[in-house]
Amino acid sequence: VAVDLDDVVVDFIVGLQRSHLIEFGHELPIEGTWTTPLGQLQTPGLKAAGYKSVWAWLKDREWLWAQFDAVPGAIGGVAALRARGHYVEAVTSKPGWAEHNVWKWLGKWRPPFNRVTIVGPKDRKVDKTEADAIIDDKLETCIDFNRDTRMALWFNRGTSTLEQEEYLNPYLLRCKGWDDVLTRTEGWQV
């Protein structure tokens, strides 16, 4: 089972919002997860500080990512998948400047992954892992797995739109949190 890190195991959006609030006095205007491309997101605080996007700001503060909290239930969820006999692989997309923070975060929280795969921002995760299934908050990645006849759990803690719901099928399931993930994977064969 492949498991994405950002917003599935690492509470990335919440961490960004909290960090932006501390620095600029207001939260980032992000609804749910990944609804606004961060490379295009601009705020008055970022603009006044000379940053063109959240990514440019985060690159100057790359150490922040390793300080973010875990998604509630994620560490125990990964442990439960392992206890059920699954081979659990973290599959995350990072630019080169951020890769080392994956290891810092994993060293701090120690989720019991069997394997860690870091792919580039333009790589498709489905092409970089042989996992039979993925748990990811990015719907496009889940659809890629489905098209490759693999299972996908779309980790979406926010409300979905009608367009997103049309993609759901018996092999692409929406999960609202780690309790939901563990319920939906209970009968999976090892």
C-alpha cells in the first residue's frame, strides 16, 4: 500500500496556514486540501515581503515542513496497516530543495513505513511504485492508479465537489480520515 505524505500523514496545509499566521498575522486562504495551486497563491503579506507565491516563501523556510504535525490518526494508521501484514510505502513528491526534510520529519514522528520513495514534482506516482493501492489526497493521482487497474483511497478531509464525486467507483473510494481508511482497508488481502 502506497501512502502519500502531504495532507495524508503530514498535516501540510494546516502547518502552512499556522506558519503564515505567525509570520504575517493572517491565515492562508486555502479551503480543504490542494484546492488552490500554491505556486499561484498570493497574499498581501507574501506580496509585501517580496514573494511571488507560497512556494517561493516556503523555499526560503524549507525547514518548516519538518516541523509540521502529523495528520490525526496517521501514525497509528500506518502502524495498523503494517500490523495487518501490508507492505507500506511512503510515496511523496518533493522538489530537490525539500527532499532532506522528508527524512527529518520521518525521524521525528517515526511512522513505520517499510519503504520511502521520493519522486519529483512532475513525476506521476503510479509510474514510480508497484504498490497495489494508494492513499492520496490528490484526486489526479488516485485516478492514475485506477486507470492502471489499481485501488485508490482518495484522502479528502474537506467537502468534495460534484465533479470530483463523479470519479468515485468501487476501486476509488473517498476517505475522510484515518478511521475511514482503516475501515475501508479492513478486508484487503495481503
